[in-house]
Amino acid sequence: MLDLAYEEDKRAAVDMNVVATGAGRFVEVQGTGEEDTFSVDELNQLTALGLRGIADLGALQQRAIAGAKRAR
């Protein structure tokens, strides 16, 4: 899940923020153990999930832009 709602976010054991370009290059990676610690493997999994989510959102945005251009 990307960008948790406040009620979910406040209960998370680990808070991870991943910001990347459309080319998959990191702009920001920030992970905080709010209620628990996390391992290197979990960090790798979280960043991979973040990059996948960013890629999915980018693809949705590109489709929306293409659809808007066709609708003109």
C-alpha cells in the first residue's frame, strides 16, 4: 500500500518513505523504526516495493495524460 491513511500510518511499526524519478533513481529513502527495528533484507524489500509502486503510479499517470490528449 502506498501513502497510508493517518489511522494506518500511526500504527505502523516501521515508517518508510521512498521518492524516486521515473527512471528509478532515488531522490529520498527514509526509514524509521517507529515501534520496531528492521533488517537490511526488510529495507531492501521496502525499497523494492516503493520503486514498484512509483513505477505503477508513473504508468497510470502516463496513461491518464495520453487519454487526456486523445480526448482533446
